Amino acid sequence: MTTLTIHDLDTAPEESKPFVEKTLKANGRIPGLHGVMASAPGLLEGYQKLHELFVGSSFDNEELTVVWQTINVEHECHYCVPAHTGIANMMKVDPALTEALRNSAPMPTEKLQALHDTTLAMVRSRGNLTEDEVKAFYAVGYGERQLLEIVLGLSQKIMSNYVNHIAETPVDAVFEKFAWKK
């Protein structure tokens, strides 16, 4: 059971209300993660901004999903894996890719595999990639921008994954059908 408050528009601290209203307007509901983050206005604001920046990165929908889900699965986030499964469906990402990510199976292309491998190495090594890992990433057509954008996506996912671990945030009803456990 969650040990942290999951706020709604009525219970959110005044400083958080503009960010809660923003998420309500964008989603038609307040995801549990945002409800928890509302206790710390700067956290919710920062998370929303990082999300906007990462979605606006050079990655397409498949690549965004690879970065997000690679991190979510590695961090064993009970909330974010189902949420990003549903989000991937809304983004028209091939369900086979999403299932491969959820099950730590090989990616369908060499380029997506390199993105997955580099993201995973970044998480596991805390950013201490080897020269060979960077060369392999560049060899499939990615560059410095994309390498740094993985850091952006990782920053966003650390915020959400860690909050969900601490809060034991219940999976939103809309994503329950995508429940996941490692």
C-alpha cells in the first residue's frame, strides 16, 4: 500500500495546482505518479518539463519507447512499465517492440538494439560508458546528440521510477491491463 499521499486537484499544495491542472488538461485525469509528485511542486514541475524536452528530442516514437522501457524494466518499475506500454500503444508503436522491451528480448532492428544496449549500459554503469560502447552506438547512425538525449530520458525516468518505488504508486486503472512484474 502506498505510504505517500496521492493528491488530486483539491488536496494538492497551492504551488502544485498549476502543474496538476496542466496534467489534468493534457490527460483528462491525474495519473497517480503526478498525484504523488504534487507533494513536492518542484519535482512535478521538473518532471513535466523533462518529459516535454525528451518527447521533443531527436528520437522518434519507437526510440522514445526503447529508452523509456529499457530504463523502466531495468529499474523494475511496477508503475512505469504498464504506463509506458499503454503510452506506446497510443503512440502507435508496434506492440511486438513493446513486448520485446517488457520481456528483455532482442530488438527488431540493429539500430534499436544499439539504442537499447547503450541505454542499458548507461543505467548499469551510471554513465561510465566504454569507448567500445560509444563506438557501437555511433556505428549504427546515432551521434553525440542522441547519446546525450539518453541522459535526458534517464533523468526523467529516475524521477518517476524512484518516486514509484518509494510511494508504491498503484497502477492507474487505464493501465492495469498492462500490469507487469519482472
